[in-house]
Amino acid sequence: MTTHRRIFAGHPQELSAVRGWVRQLLNDHPRADEAELIVSELSTNALQHTESGHQAGRFEVALTVAARAVAITVTDSGTRGASRACSTPEPTAPTAAGWRSSALLPIAS
């Protein structure tokens, strides 16, 4: 498995760059379309609901790629003031830098 990481500026126009990066990395992967959609949704959430969408904000996207699956992680810049409560375990969990959302796309047999 190979993990690819990239940090994006916290601007809405970066969503197009995120989708293009995922398309390029996953070119012929059987889960490319789903991965692009999920990364786009998680990145949009980071921009709309966290400090990542404010001036000087940023977020990181990581894709761990295997032959039959893609693991997706988007880490945002968190929130100002009181931290959000997390009532569910993974895939959403606080990190030192902010909040992390993840998705795993296995291939159905």
C-alpha cells in the first residue's frame, strides 16, 4: 500500500484541485469515482465547518491506496474556542491539529 498526502489552502476554489489530484492519483483504480466524491465532500465539510475555511486556513488529504481499497483521511484545522464533543469513535476523531474524517472504500467481491 502506498499513502499519498497533500496540503491544500482553505479556499473553495481548492476543491477543484483536490478532485483533480485524486483523479490523477487513482487514474484507473476501480474506486476512483467514489473516492473523488468522498474526498470532495469531506474537504467541503472542512472548509464550511472548521477554521480550515477561514483566512490562512488549510487542510490535508491523505489517500492510502491498495489494489482493492482506498483509505481516505481529511484533516482540518479544528475550531476556535471550545472543542467539539466526539460521541462516536473512528472514523471521526480529534487530532492535535484539528479534526480528522476518514472513509474506507473496499471492493465488493
